[in-house]
Amino acid sequence: MNILVLQETDWLTRGPHTQHHIFEKLSERPSISITVLDYDIDKLQKFRSLCIPKQIFKNIHRVSDDSNIKIIRTAHLQIPFLRRISSLITNFFEIIKIFKRNKPDIIVGFSITNGLIGLILAKLFQIPYLFFYIDILHEIVPIQYIKKLARIIARFTLKHSDKVLVHTNIQYQYLINEGINPEDLEISPDGISLENTIVDKKSYDKLKSKYYIQDSDFVIFFMGYLYEFAGLKEIIDYYNSKVKSNSLNLKFLILGDGGIYNFLQNYIKEVNADWVILAGRVPYNEIKEYVELSDLCLLSFAINDITKEILPIKILEYMAMKKPILTNSLPGVVHELKRDSDLIFAKNQEELIKMIGELIPEKERLKKIGQKGYELVKKKYTWKRIIIDFKKNIITLIEKKRRK
């Protein structure tokens, strides 16, 4: 089986996200060949010429040591405003080449513009197209008039896809309201691999020593892309004077980069917040030791058009490691997890920040909350189960298209 995956973010540095877990696991099987077209969205690669040449990456392992995925990044111009447009043009011709060389059995799209190209070519070549709609994609677009165009393109692609997968019931209902046929929609939640939660004691002890974390410290933890709306600066501002006056044994461990990383780095020095540990990005297989250092994991996002319908995979990873979670009342998280888990919900970002201090004396109760979360993900959210369902979906779509 040949699968072509289309996305508009960087496979090598962003995430790991849903697609990394699903396709790296599927690629372990010799009978399945997977090609990914991605894009250097953070402009990390620099070349002296105006053109960044086509690149092919193999043996990339984000979540699985045995994965076998081919990643293609097409040539594009290093010129503002033309960078993305030029990559879409070269993507079009690259997909044509892939079709001629080794026609895919199915295309799986995670993006809007790349996805539209893939959809059009899928229709022309009679290939099933599955749209995995993991975010409300047009809301991520920063420019207002382009956002409106992105919504139109997304709606067109959604309506003409052979199948659409979403993570949550709220996303499902949103697409129903957008006019998508319920028969073409299905919920496929994010998941976890319990084997990836086993902590290496030596690595854990080294980290604890490196960051001067004592048993008496209360460690709060944030992981992921450092969005401005994540409330990180606000948490530092609220607790900095209290920690510096020795009234709180608090450490704030932040794992990730991008967004406001450089600002935070400078700000922590400026306000002398040496209790804040800005650890940067680390390889996926080392994250579990950082999570293990924490007493309370945070999902401190403000509620906005980007965050209101998400259920971030990191919540499930925290629960799999028996960690309690304090989260803002993001509708997607509330709808999916409030009934069955013991997540601690704040009404808004301001209340969440205050609640951190209230939870510091509750270490033992928080451990019991973490245990309940573990039982839930073990029962409902394992990647093994999710990937089996995903494979059934793509086989059904392929067979249905062939019968036509």
C-alpha cells in the first residue's frame, strides 16, 4: 500500500503530532510505503542562493525507532510572500511525478492549500482522498482577508473529500454546521503509547540535579509551542515576587520553543526569575523524564478561535504518566474529558494562574488525580487501537474507489 501525506508544517521539528504517531507506526510494516510532503514553515533552513533546493529526508524517527518514511521538501524561493506560493507550485509538479513513478493508493491531507492541490489531483487520477482535520485550520492564518479565503478553500476541500476525520465531538459538530455530510465524518481521537512513558531513572536523576530541583519544590510544567496566548509570562509575573521572597518553593519548567521563546529567555533574565527553567526543545524520547519532574502539568491557553475546539495530545501524554493537569476550560477539553477524568478546570486564564498557588499544598491529592487519568487513557486512548481503526478506514476507502 502506497500512502501520500500532505502537510504544510515541518515534519522534522514540529510536534510530534497525530501524523507522526500514525504514519511512523504504519511505516514499520514492509507492505506499507509512506511519502510525506512537508514545508519549512518556521524558515529554519537558510541558503545563500535565492532558491532553497529540493530535499529528501529518510530514516527520520520522531516517535518510532523502526519507522521508514520518506519526506520530500520541494524547492522554493527565499523571498517573502513568494516563499509559500513557489513551494505550492513545486509541490504540484512533485505530486505529478509521484503519481507517474508510483501512484499512491490513497492521499491523506492535513492542510488547506497543499490539501486542495492533492484533492484536485486525487479526483483527476481517481484516488481516494482522506482529510484529517486536526485543527480549525483557517483560524491559524494570521492575515484577516487570507483567513476568509482559507475558510472557503477548507470548506470546499472538506465537502469533496471521500472521508474527513476529526479529533473531538466539538470539531465534528463544527463541520456539520459548515455543511459537511455526517456520513463522510468520523471521530478519531489522539492517543498515547504506554511504552513511551517508562522513565529512565539515571536520566531523571541527572535532570533533577541539573536544574537544582529539590523534593520540597513544587514543579509546574508546560510543554509545546510557546504561543503568546499560553499565559507563560503572566504566570511568571504573578509568582515571581512570591518565589523570590522565599514564601513559595515553586519551579516552573517550560519545554519547547518557537513563538515567544526568545522573548521569554530575555524576560526571565530581566526580572531575575531564576526559578523558571526554559529548557528549549528536546527529542521526543527524552520528554518523559522532564514530565516526571513535575507535580502539576498546565494547559494554560487562553480561550480563542484557535484553542476553543482543540484537545491537545499532550494532555493524554500527561495522563499516561499519571500526572495531574490544571487546564483552562477550553470547550474541546471540557466536552471530551470533564465527565470521565479528574482534570482540574479553571474558568479562565486568570483563575488558572491563581489556582496554581492553591494547589501547591495538595501534592498527595494531586497524585491520586493523576492515577485516575492514567486509568482513562489506558482504557480509551492508546495508539494501537486508534491506528487499527485508521487502517480500516483507509482500506475501506481504497476498496470503495476501486469498485467504482
